[in-house]
Amino acid sequence: MRRGWWAALALGLLRLCLAQANFAPHFFDNGVGSTNGNMALFSLPEDTPVGSHVYTLNGTDPEGDPISYHISFDPSARSVFSVDPTFGNITLVEELDREREDEIEAIISISDGLNLVAEKVVILVTDANDEAPRFIQEPYVVLVPEDIPAGSSIFKVHAVDRDTGSGGSVTYFLQNLHSPFAVDRHSGVLRLQPEATLDYERSRTHYITVVAKDGGGRFHGADVVFSATTTVTVNVEDVQDMAPVFVGTPYYGYVYEDTLPGSEVLKVVAMDGDRGKPNRIIYSLVNGSDGAFEINETSGDISVRQSPAQLQREVYELHVQVTEISPVGSPAAQAIVPVTIRIVDLNNHPPTFYGESGPQNRFELSMNEHPPQGEILRGLKITVNDSDQGANAKFNLQLVGARGIFRVVPQTVLNEAQVTIIVENSAAIDFEKSKVLTFKLLAVEVNTPEKFSSTADVVIQLLDTNDNVPKFNSHYYVARIPENAPGGSSVVAVTAVDPDTGHWGEVKYSIYGTGADLFLIHPSTGLIYTQPWASLDAEATARYNFFVKAEDMEGKYSVAEVFITLSDVNDHCPQFGNSIQKKTMVLGTPVKIEAIDEDAEEPNNLVDYSITHAEPANVFDIDAHTGEIWLKNSIRSLDALHNITPGRDCIWSLEVQAKDRGSPSFSTTALLKIDITDAETLSRSPMAAFLIQTKDNPMKAVGVLAGTMATVVAITVLISTATFWRNKKSNKVLPVRRVVRKRSTPAPRTIRIEWLKSKSAKAATKLVLKEKPPNENCNNNSPESSLLPKAPALPPPPSMAPSTGAAHWTVPTVSGSLTPQQSQPPPNPKTMGSPVQSTLISELKQKFEKKSMHSKAYF
């Protein structure tokens, strides 16, 4: 019993412990490349922006309890990341730098509130191209001997880029592509270019800018390339390769009357051409002194050994030699310079100008105008001399009155010089402005109390050259001539002037251009006139535009533009479209006539209209400007017209005149036939209205008929085609039956089709309905009476039922004709239908006959 109780108690305690046990949470390990889990083998580029979400810690708790995440760092290290405790999102909070810290150690932990599990992780920082190359061991200063062979290496630069991969590779190149140096792009070795040399005397120092550039890489999502520059200073070392050089040449010395023996006359100075490491030099006199002069071998001072009275010559030409002494004491390079020493007397001679034949105070020269800038006037052989010695023979030369056109060389003379006059302002030497240039040549002593001087006149005769272009007195010429000007009429005279003289100033004129065909120009006077055969017409071409060229004998030319406008002359009279016109007037609506005047300008082409004759008179008014004709206000009905019309007719014959406003004025007349009806009559019969509306435009009626015919033909073809295919499918219709059996066509359609297909003459003949005397027994079913209602009109035709009574509509009008009609008794309303139809069709026939050549296209 006790054992069983203890066993039950132990089992209960075991169950209680198991129920109270709580297992720890753990991270997921998702492996390399995963962005969530336990950050195992996680890496991050160093250019990741601060604030970026870089990873998500992810784990679980076996009991499903809520978990939280934490991250911590060593106290001595930076806290690079922060974590969201709830969601495990890790955010970068510090900038990364692989070159300073290529890996980051952190402790990540996960907790369910009771248990905390921590793991140590290492985050690798990967490289981005964020570093620029950096030169080391700067500054670079190199000493290179000037005789180094071409192509030799002189120095090596070295730059380091702390990035890895292509971003850490460095290549070199020179910023100046025209340098005598070159650099190896991989090693950074500087070399002297092939065929290049160094020269200490020409350039002692060279500055070379070397650029180091990395191989490029990604940085913040973009491809970037960094570079750095440095300057290499190349100092050229001098070597002994140059001869000594005299300074301050030429050398002149003077011995005056009071000079004592042993006195210094002048000093010559020379130096080694190799300035970097110069040798010691010594001076010596080679020849020319005759024992009268000596030189100090170290200082170069030349002194006189005798008194001036003992000197045998006025001028001594000495030759001084300078010799380099090498470091070992042996003579090296040498150089010789001439030295002139004059024996100076008292100032008793003024400067004097000499020509080829002796002293001269006037010099003349002939030369072309506009010589080149800097040209020497070689025709002037002028020498100036002061026979005194020393300072007494020093004087200045200047030009007086030359106005900056010339300058003289030299400006300061000692004893004697060849005078050279040089052109300073070529533009001012212009023959057209001045044919002769005159100025003075003045010589004045400088350092003497007397200030002796002398002058010489210089006279230059200028010769003309062809240096000018003919110029018109205007850039364009405008002329106006009447269109009826006869051939050979003068239009305008152009003038161009060439300031040059002789044959250079002769000007020849010519014209060219698209509008020059009808005109000629006198080659010498510039008079433009019309061709002898030219016939001008302002209505055809009112304006002409061409160019005139003025050219000299050498082909230099200028151009002006000529604009010629033809003045319109009243040479056209107004013209009506037809000399006899017929119009239909509806009461209250005017009719319009129009005449065209082909003149080009107003007022010649403005037309005024008037009624010159009317039968009967005082019925119509006309607008003189528009040509609109209307009934007088007192006539408002057809009854009023009947009362004043001979024979109670509604036909008027008007003689209308069109007169232009030109001077002299031209006019023309036309005969106008007017038929008058009223709107009420037109509204009763659409067919009559249509015929009246189209009587002045028969092509409109033809168009309507053609359209109607085309519609009927199309419908017939469609119906026949549909019937054929239906019978073919049913096999009920045989070919024989199809040939024999014809579909009947209604009589009105037959009449319309025949009327349209016939020629204009036949059509007009068929359409004519002869007017018969009134007959109470007439039968309206006759072909003549039934044809008009069946004419192709847009409104539906009236009923064709036979009637023996009076016609149900009447048009009380009579068509106008070319010949006056005999007065007839008033028409009987009972028989009005047939005459109206006959007159309308007769009028259409006349229209068709006049325009038969133009109406064939409609048939």
C-alpha cells in the first residue's frame, strides 16, 4: 500500500515539474545571403546610407510566448546598429568605413521574458569605391642633367588607393599632352620623350602634372572614378656645352681731348654661356690696338696707354677675346667681339644729312598708295652724320609733320647712321585724300649745350592704285513707268563712282536677275531703258526687280537693287460674260450683273453700272457700284407689271452699260432679258421653281439628272444581282428564260434615262413642247403634256391622272428670247399649264445648245 502511494506521489510531482518547465527561444539560421535570421555570415557594403534597414532578426519561442530582440557592442567599439525589439529590424546608425574597420563584432540576443539567448556575430564590411588615390613621398623634386639621352627614365611616382579590386588599381597619365616628358601608365615611371632634349639655357625648370586615376567602381549606386594629381619639379642641371657670351654689345668707346694715359675708356662684360656651373673667364686684345690700348684680363676694362695727341687714328677697331678656363686650368671655349673707340674732338659740327651725291636737305620719292604696314621706304637713301666725337656726336632723329603716318629708325644716333623711314599707318597713305605727302626730318644733338640741329624735307609723290570699289549713290533705285511706254523708253539712271584715277576709275554697268530680261542698261552712263521689242503689261506683271552691277577694269564691283513698278493705264474696257444675258427675277429679290475690267489698278478697274435703255422705262433701278437691278418700289405685284407692260407681258429688255473710272473712260453694253415671277407662284409648283432657279445655270439641272440616273441604275443593278443569285441557288431559272424574260421599266423612268443619254441637241428637241392655241378639248394625257411633270426634279412629281378640266397650277410667265415677241392677248388661265412648260423647256434647250461642248462630261 505504501509503495503504491509513494509511486503515485512521485508521478504527480514529475507531472507538476514538467508542466512548469519553460524552454528558451532561439534564432533561425537562414544561411549565407539571407537578410533575416541570426546574421550568420552577414556582410554589408561600406557605402550603405545611415538609416537604412539592413537586416531582420528572426527567431521563435517553443511555447509561442512573445519574444524581443536586442543587440549590443563592446564598450570600446562604436554602436553601429540599432534594433527594433518587437520586429527585429536592424538599422544602420553609424557610417561604415571598410578602410578603418573591415568587420564589426556584435552580440545579438532573443528573449521570451524568462529566458535570454545571446549569440556573438561578426558582420563583414565590403568595399566600395570611396577612396581616391594618394601620392606618397611628396613633394617630388628631381635634378636631371641637360645632356640626358632622349627616352631616359628620370623618376618614378607612386600613388596608393586603399580600395580593393578595380577601385584600388591605379593608372598614371600626364595632364599636359604636349610635355617633353611621358609617364608609364602602370608603373608611374617618368621618361624623357623620344627625340626630346633638355636645355638649361632655355628652360631651367619643368613642372610636370601627373594624374593618378583608380579603376572605378560602385559608390552609392553609381559608377565613380577618383583621381589625384601631383606636381613633379624637374630641375635641369647645367653642363658645359655653351661658349661665353658678351653682354651689352655693340661696344663703343670715346677718348676725349682731356683724357689722361691709363684712363679707362670702356668695359666689356662676358659670361659663361653655361649659367649653372660657369667657368672662370679671362679677356685679351687680339688685334687693332697698335699698342694704344690695353685690357684687364679679369675685369674687361679697356684703358688708353697714350695721350690723345699721340693717337694716330680717329677710330680704332679693337677685337676683344674672352676665354673660359676649365676647372683643371686649361683653356676651353672662346668668343670674340669688336670694340670701336673714337677720338673725340670739340663740338663744332652740327648733324648733317647726306644723299647719294653728298650733303642734301631735300629728298623726294614716288611710291604707290597704301604700302604694307611696316614697309621701309627703300627709295630714300639718307645718311646722317655728326663729325664731332663722343657725346658731341650724339643726337636724336624725329619726323615733323608726319602725323603718325611714318616713323624713323634709329631715333638716337652716335656719330653716323643710315636713316630708315618705315610705314606706320598704311590707310592714311591714300592718293584720293592727298597726292603728295610732305614732312621734315629733324636731327637735334642731345647732350651738348649748343643743341646743334639740322632738317631735311622729305617729299613723297603718291601713285594711284586700284584700291577702291565703285560705289552706288544708293543701295536701291525705285522707278515707275507707264505700262504703255514704247520700247526703248528710259526708266531710271543709276550712278556709281570709283574714286580711282585713270582707267582704274572707269565704271562699266550691267544688269542681271530674273526681272532684267525686258530691260537694258547703257554700260557707260548707267541709264536703264526698256528693250526695243519690250511690251509691258501691268495686268500680267506689275513689278520688276533685278540687280545692277558697277564694275571697274579689274573686276572690283558693287551691286545695287532696282525696283520698277508699271503704272497702270486704262487700256481695257469692262467686259460682260455675254453680250446678251437672260435673268429671272422673283418679286422683291434683285438680280445682279457683273462686268470685269482687267486693268491692274484703281480707278481703272473700278466699274460703274447704269441702265441706258429699257422698254418700258421707269420700271427698274440699278446700283451703280454692285450691278444689282431691282424693281422700283412702286411695283409690288405682277398685276402692276401687267398694267404697264405692252401686251400685258412680264418680259423686259434692258440695255445695261458698264463703265470704268479710268481716264479716258471705257464702257461696254449688254442686252439683258428679265423674266419676272413671284414667290407665291414658285411655292405652288416645286418643279417650276426648280426649272426657274436653274435656267441660268443649266449645269446644275444636268447634275441633278445625272445623280438621279446613277441612283436608279445602282438600284436596278442591285435588284438584278440579288435576283440572279437567288434563282441560281434555287435552280429554277434557266438561261433561256433569263434572256427572254425582261423586267418592265416604268414609262417615266424610261423617258428620264433616254433624255439623259441622248446628246444635247436631241435632248433639247425631245424636251420642246410646242405651244398650241387654247383648246377646251385638249387632252392632258398626250406625251407633250405628260413629259414636263416627269422631268427629273428633286420634289416628287404631281399626279399624272388624266384630267379634262383646267390645269391645277399655272405660272403666269413667258420665257424671254433673243427676238422681241409679238404682243398676245392675255393668257387664259384654263390653258396656262402647257405654255409655261413649253417656254421653260425652250429656255433650257437654248442653254444646252450654247454649252453643249462643256456638258458632254455629264452624259
